[in-house]
Amino acid sequence: MSTLIKGARPYGEGDPVDVLVEDGVITAIGAIDVPEDAEVIDAAGQVLLPGFVDLHTHLREPGREDTETIDSGSAAAALGGYTAVFAMANTDPVADNAVIVDHVWRRGQEVGLVDVHPVGAVTVGLKGEKLAELGTMANSQARVKVFSDDGLCVADPLLMRRALEYSTALDVVIAQHAEEPRLTVGAQAHEGERAARLGYTGWPAAAEESIVARDCLLALHANARLHVCHVSTSGTADVLRWAKDRGTKVSAEVTPHHLLLTDERLATYDPVNKVNPPLRTESDAEKLRTALADGTIDCVATDHAPHAVQDKDTEWTAARPGMLGLQTALSIVTETMVRTGLLDWRGVARVMSERPAEIGNLADQGRPIAVGEPANLALVDPDAEWTVRGAELASIAANTPYEGMRLPGVVTATLLRGRITARDGKIG
Amino acid sequence: MKHLLATDGLDPAVATAVLDTADELKHTLLGREVKKLPTLRGRTVVTLFYENSTRTRVSFEIAGKWMSADVINVSASSSSVNKGESLRDTALTLAAAGADCVIVRHPASGAAQRLAGWLAEPGTSVVNAGDGTHEHPTQALLDAATLRERLGSLKDRRIAIVGDVLHSRVARSNIHLLAALGAEVVLVAPPTLLPYGVESLPVTVSHDLDAELPAVDAVMMLRVQAERMHGGFFPSAREYSIAYGLSERRQKLLPDHAVVLHPGPMLRGMEIASAVADSPASAITEQVRNGVHVRMAVLYHLLASEGAAA
């Protein structure tokens, strides 16, 4: 089985070339005659990138299959250009044991649209009291590489220290949802002028920054790897820069929504804009963009969080936090990073594929577009635009904050080990 | 006026028209034995209260009844809300049953705004009777009516709002309305009871009540809720009372013409001394009386008049 991608520009650089994929591997790059029986994708000068890797996805299975399943979430991922996603542990039941993580892994392989790597919980039941069996999960069929209590912070400093120390023997990374719980009791929105005016209980930036600072100190002390989920404040970027400069093995992600949206959205009172950590200010968003461009923040992760209508079409405080992200991520990155000149397409490959694959320890993802490499690829039309309609997205839930927005950058094809998983907006 | 959701952004001309209507209604009803006007006959007004309330709910109910509207009271504890019905479904049910106006009190900031969005299609008017720690616009209007009565105009008057501004929807509504009507507002509170970003509001801030009192035309005392006293916002009720309570000694620092307001319910001896609350400077019972007229005027502008004019 072979596929020929005709006239693509790898990393958006140089003249268009043809890329031949055979048996899941890139076998030739150059001017290539169409082989017999080959499927042809006419790229017409579009940008060819390594398939995207999302370190932070909520697929909701098991537990909330009314909002997303591994099936529907995999489809959304493939359509968004992803070839691997990390499914967060806060399912019901929680992915804090080998049975659940293996189930998620196997379901992902059965669906076959994207590699679904389960994230294991750091603590039993996400309760923040007792370490989960990290070793058993790391050595299970799913080979869990990332552990996180995401949605909740591992707030107890001693427990976090133990988790970091313990992880060093397993070559895994602890991904922290940085939120000091005592500083965010009842928090509803970024603590700033807008929340003050609208009477929302504030979620102060310091509640994130203080945990990130603490964890960086602990990670350095333990010589452990720490990954910081969804960085949302300017101050966190400063802390990360400081920690990296002194040799801490810390990596960090930023979500597309924190790059684009701000707490200006609070005035709508529409909880489609409610997310944790909350949308911050314009100056935070600006700082996050430059931090992503200069490598202080390593990568983009979606924090794709499907929610049912009844959990969103409510008063603000009753709504669950989170928003869809898999199918809009590339477009938001195009809008905020490429069109602004902060990143070229090679930079996009770095933040959406290469760095997340390294952080998640995936040997076959985020690889160079070169002969002999696995054909995990995303083809992007950088000039096309599209209008977001939540109901038309592949997710079961439709809670997108970009409803009706016209966005640049369209994923026209996704290949997973040579197999076309999405093409022209349809599942392959 | 289609809804009354907030004073933030409320056109001062509309606010003034409501206050003028309230004045007219008050004088029309003055000395009448039968306090009923036929204006809203056949209109249905529902009060939908998700929090306990005596004065606001009763005030709206009386206002509706004096305007001859049919007033129906729904409280969360005795309705389908207890069965888990969402705010949206409850609102649509009330609209479908024929409510012309829903007066809502809800613990979530922004709830009234959401309700207005959901009820845009049935065309039901929404009045915010207090949403979380956001706004309580009719309270601000009745405070403004009371201050206008006592002081004449609000233009260039200086009003101190004292106490738990952070958690107070009364304070937020008053800040915006008083500023829109030309008054200067000074907030006097411990830093822990002021919202982060307070400097973005049209106010000045002080932590020294004694220093502020001689220059103000009115002082509005806010209630300190019991749960705040134990929430670590200040060391003790005693220390709070000493620093921010309106004692008899402090009252003497006020100019003779200055008015004392309190939205109620009062904690006598805590934020306000009994003797001050009952003194001639106090307009606390007038606030309640004016509340009915202001709410009549609001209902009138929402349901009876085309446009904003009376």
C-alpha cells in the first residue's frame, strides 16, 4: 500500500516536492512518478508537517460517553492533524490502574485513527492522598509515559515530592495542573478588573505561579522531569525561564485558547468561555505567545474538554470548565503565532509535534520528514480559512468558544503510519 | 427598557426617568387609603428567588400588586428547582406559562443576564433582584431615590460606601449608578474586603473611616455577613467594628446634613450602632419605603411604557 503526496512543501520551506509513503514509512522525497496503485494526494504547494501530538486531551471514556468517546475524540484528533493524543486520567472510573489505562490504549488502537496514549493518575482516585501504582501502569501494555491528576492539583508538597522522586526510576514525567487549592476556593474567573466588576470570585495568577515555582524547586532537587500543564499567566512564563536557566528538567504547554482568548469574554456571562485555568488578560496572552516562540514554553496542548449542553448552558457558576480544542488548535496557532510572524512552519512542527513527542517519550512521533521515517504527517493549507461550527465538529459535545469565528489554516490530510486518517475534512 | 440587569452601563437618562417616575408614583399614592393603580392590570409578574429574602421579595410583590399586576412568587426551596430543574428550564417554563416579567434573585453572578438571553425569544422582561456578588440594581435605584430626596441632586455629592465591598452586589450597583448620576464615591474597607482591581472602578479607596466622614454627604454601611467573620477576612468582629463600624462617636464626625444608609438586614452593634440607625440622620426606613415606589417605576418602564419616558 502506497500513498504519494504530490507537490507538498515540508515545513513550508523550499520548492514543492513529492513524498512517497510505502508500508507506513517515507521511502522517497523528490520528483516522483506516480506508482501504480498509489493513492495520490495533490498537495498543490501546501505545508507538510509531522503529525501533531497532543499532550493534553480529555476523551471522557470511560464515564461520560454522552460527551465524547475514544471513537469520536479520535476522529476529532485526526481531523485536527493529530497522530497521537494523551488521554487525561480524570475519567470515571479514574485511570489510576493498569486495567483502565490498558482499556483506553486498546480502544484507541481498535479505532485506529490516532494513537491514544493514556495518562495515568498520580494519586489514587485523583484524591491527592496516596500515590497510584505508577510503576504498574508504566509497565502495562499501555506503557504509560505521562502521569497527571489534571483537573486537580497535586497540592500536598510532600506527595508531589514523592511522585517526582519515584518517577525518576520509571523514566516518566509528572504533569502538574498547577492550582493552589486554598487560593482558588470558589474561583470562577481570572482575578482582575473584569472579574471585580462582574462579581466573579477570582482565580489569582499567583495560585498557578506559586505551585509552578514550588514544583520546579522540587523537580530540581529530585532531578526529576516535571511538565507544567496549561500555562496561563505571564508570571508562570517568568518562573519557567528562571527554572530552565538553572537546569531544571521542566517542560510546559500552553493551550490555543490561552494564546487567543482573554477575560474580556467574561462579559458574555456565557460559560462556553469558562475554563480552568481561566482566560487571562491581553498582556498574559501576549507573553504566552512570545514564551512559546522563544521556547520558554515548549509546546501547544489543547486541553480538549468536551461537555454536555446541560453542563454548559447554565448560569456561570454551575457550568463545568473546559472547551473543545482538537479541531481548532492548528487554526488558532496559525492565527496567533504564524500570521503574527512569531513562528514559521518549522516552529509549528516543533511546538505541535516534535517537543510534545519528546516530552511524552514517543519514539515514532514528531520525527523529521525524511526517508526512512514513520509516515505520521499532517498536510496544512495555510491560506485557506474556515468558519467554526460546533455542531459540525466530530466531537459529540459542541462546546467551542470559537463558534462562528472565521479562522485561517485548514488541515487537509492526516496520515498515521501511512494510513490516511483524515482528508478534506472527512475521516479517511 | 426591556430588562433591568445592572447599573453598570445603564443610561443615566433612563435611571433618572425611573427615579422621576418613582417620585410621581410616591406623590400620587401619598395619603391614599387604597394604594392601587390600574396600570399593570392583566400583566403577570413572577418573582423567582433562589436565595432567602424578606425585604426585596416583599417589596417587589407589593410594587406589583399596587400596580394591579398579578404577582406570583416562586422560591427555589418549594419548586421544581428542588427536583434538579435547570435555571434555563425553569425560566422557559415560567415564560411559557405566561409571565410578562421575571424578577430573579440567584447566587450566581450573571444569572439574570443569562436568563435575559434565554428569554429573548418569548420576550419576557427580566429584573435582576440580586445576582451573586455582581449587582442589585433596584437597591441602587432606591438608594439614589432616597439620597435625592434628602440631598436634592446627587451631582458632586460625596458618598462613602463602607464595609464588605468584595462580596457586595449592593456596592457594585451603587458604585456605577452614583458615578453615572454625578456623585463621587469613596470606598472604605479593609483591603481584604475590596476586590482585586478595585482601582479600575470609578471610585477612590480609603482605609480610614474617621478621615473620610467629615467630607461626605452620605455614608452607606454594608452588612458584614456572618460567614465572612469566620472566613479570615479580618481578625475579629470586635476589631472590624472598631475600625469600620459607624459608632455614635463617628456619627459626630459627619456634617449635619449627612445621610446614613443601610441596605439591611442590619447587624446592630457590629457595622452600625443602634443609636445611629435610629437617629434622624438615618434614612433606613425611607429606603424601604422608596424601594416599593422605585420597583413600581421599574415595572412601569418595563411593562407599561413604550420607550423610557413616563
